[in-house]
Amino acid sequence: MRKIEDITRELSALESRMSFALQHCGIGIWEWIVDSNDVIWDSNMLRLFGVTSAEYNTDNFFTNVVHPDDAELVKTTFKRSIDCDDPVDISYRIRYNEGYKRIRMRGTVRCDEFGHNRRLIGVAFEDMFYCARTPVCEQVSYAKPTSLQYSL
């Protein structure tokens, strides 16, 4: 039988590798505990949004950072996810430095075995490919290449 120390060491190594991969891919992990309205962000989420933990941990942070034109979409998407047990998959703009950048969030609803303790758990990343998926590309704060050339 394996020792607890061996399992602990393996879990620590796995956590280290996972943290490295998420950080270098620019992926943040978030969790929203619905009943208490507590939100948990990892350090990658803070970097993605360009804030400190003190800044994000304030009342109305999320509604203040979301672009006004996207606020209703974000609110409706998260409400539908909780009410209907739907996954979250949304791309929206946030205030960032002197402009805006587009964030994509994906998540899922989780409950305990009794259907209580609802929470949304997910990931977020900069949605740099938004324009490639939409017919009309809007202006956002990050630079977009004017053309791409591939050679074989």
C-alpha cells in the first residue's frame, strides 16, 4: 500500500505542472458559490483582468469591469446557467488599462449530492480569436494583424 507521503508528493507535483501550464497558456480558474455569492479567483484570473485581489474583492466589481454594452448578456448568461443548469460559454469585453479586451468564460454548474451548494466552476482566457468567429469584426483594444500569410 502506498504511503500518504508518496501520494502527497505526487499531488504536489501534479498541482505544480497544472499551475505552470495554466499560467503559460493564460488560463484563469474561477468559482462562484451561488448561495453565499462568494467568488474565488486564482492568480491567473487576476492577471487576466489586470487587478489585485483587493480590487476584485469589492462589491460590484464584475458589473463595473464589464463593458456596458455586454453587461446584460453576461448577467443573463450566468442567471440562465444557474436557473437551468446550463453550461456557461460566453465572450464579452472588459475594461482593461485604457481600453477594452475580450474575455471568454466557460464553466459548469456543480451541486452536492442533495442538489444544494450550487456553484459555477470554470475557466477564462483572452478571446483573441473572436473576430475569426464573427461576420463583423469590432474594434477592440488589442492589435489585430491585417493579414496572415502561410507558406508550406
